[in-house]
Amino acid sequence: MSPVRRSAPTLKASHKFGAVRTERQGIKFDSKAEADYWDLLQLAVTAGELVGFMRQPVYYLPGGTRYVADFLCFWADGRVDARDVKGVETETFAVKWREVQAAYPWMTFVKVKRHGRGWVES
């Protein structure tokens, strides 16, 4: 009789900054904050403030790197902006944030952070 082989238990990967991976309507988000902001954008679409939005738009940067925003928003008044929901801002993010703004000067980039029960844009 051959021995029964058991695989090692799989551990759920945790995020290095404590972000909780979250799923909404079958869509997986890197953090609960990002999922909550997605809910807010859905409400803005329903209210007619936002025409629509896309997730994870990619911006190619000099040197072969890339910046991936969380959302690309198309507002009813004609504005278009890329939004990034932030908790912890790393030095790598800060460098890419400056690079993407320099590489795409015609585009508006917005950082969004949770502030109490609301959101702050910068």
C-alpha cells in the first residue's frame, strides 16, 4: 500500500500594509477602500454625475515602467481623470506619481484617501 501524500496547507497571502482584499459583484479589489470607492463611483453613475468609469487603466512611463491607476472616470460635465485610492504612500508610488504626471501633462490624476466616513481628493 502506498502512503497517502498530503499537500501542505495553503496560506492566504496578506498585504504588506494590512489592506484587506475584497470582492464586490465578482470583482476583486486589492483593498476594502478601493472596493468602497468603487461603490461610490457606482452611486455617481446612478445619480448622473458620472457617465462611466474603467478599472485599472495602464500608463506607460519612460524606462519601461508603468503606472496603473485604480479608476479612469468620465464625468457628465466632460472631465476625465485617473484616480488612485491610497492608504499608505510608498516612495515607489511617489516616484511613479511624479513620472506619470510629467509623461501625461494633459491628463488629470487624483489621489483619493479615506477621511473619517468620507473621502479627500488631492
